[in-house]
Amino acid sequence: MINIFKTSKSVALSIDDFFDKIDFGILNFKKGINSYIKGNNEEFDINLKTLNFLEKDADSIKRKIENEFYLHSLMPNYASDILDLLESVDDIIDRSKDVINQFDVEKPHLPEEITNDYLELVSLSVKSVENVIPAARIFFTSPDQVKEKIQKVLFYHRETDVLSNNIKRKIFQEMDTLKLSEKIHLRYFTLHIEQISDAAKIVAQKLSSLVIKIKM
């Protein structure tokens, strides 16, 4: 997996496994929120439990990688940057778990007139992650290809931001039948779905910095 760094095969496999957990996690996040919006409670519960399990698994793998780096003094010139990158990647699944658990606990009511907007918001926010994980993977083998993939991350982040603002504007300016407390509750969940793409953008920015650093 890792060509530009001289390191152990076990660490390379662990990093690959870590990214797999994030991929599966964001897939279950998307399916789970979609199931909630469509009223498929049984499927939502399955995705909720799966995502919680994947988040714990990802944390365990990340700690294993960190221990290997420190124990064997791997990649001394880049170790702190790479571990910081992995921490930011892990934050994606952490946030995803938190959001889906908030849906489970607070049970927000989504009026029919904004359900399609929410489905699209989830899709766009997740696409940011679906593009940043391949960018993180390819960094370890072909860093010159990272920039192209990062552009897609930033594109979907912008689209997510625009749609999120439009949804919030619609909630507060057009949906007069809702109480203020209901509007605030919906804004809260809109914001947190949007923040999944914010986490992906942070990873993209750190990848860009790392690519520059290894070329110096």
C-alpha cells in the first residue's frame, strides 16, 4: 500500500483497514438517515448499531497504528502529520455516529415539504466523504493524484453548504405552520448533517498540506 514511505507491511494493512471502516461507516450513515426520513425504523436501527460498532472498531485500529508509529519510530519526518491526518479522518465517523444517534434520541419530525431536501443534503454531504477517503488512500501510493480528487471534495462541500443554507432559509421564511422551537430543531439537524462535509473538507486541507510537505 505505502510506496513513498518505508514502513512495515502490518501498518500499511492497518491503515487500509482503517479506511475501510470509515467507508462502511459513512455508507451506514447515509442509509440510516435515509431510512429514518422514509420511516423505515427497522432498517434505521440496523444501520445505527452497525455504525456504532464501526466507529469503535475504527478507534481501535487508529490506536494500534499510533502505537506502531511511536514504538518503531516510523516515518519520523512525517509521523505527526500522518497521525493528525488519521485523527481527522476518524473524526468523520465520530461525527456520523453522533448525528445518527441524535436522530435516534431526539426523533425530529421532518415535514413532507423538506424531506427531499434532506435526502439531497445527506447525499451531498456524504459525497464529500466518498471522495476524500479515496484521496487519503491514494496519498500513500500516488500523492501526485491527490489534488484532482480533492477538487471533488471541495465541490461537494460547497454544494452542501449552499443547500443547507437554502433549507434553513426555507424553514424560517416559508414554513409558517411550524413553531419557532420546531424550526430551531430542524435547523439543528440541518447543521449537523452539513458538518459531515465540513469534516471531509478538513481532511482534504490536511492532505493538500502533506502533499506539499513531502515534495519539499
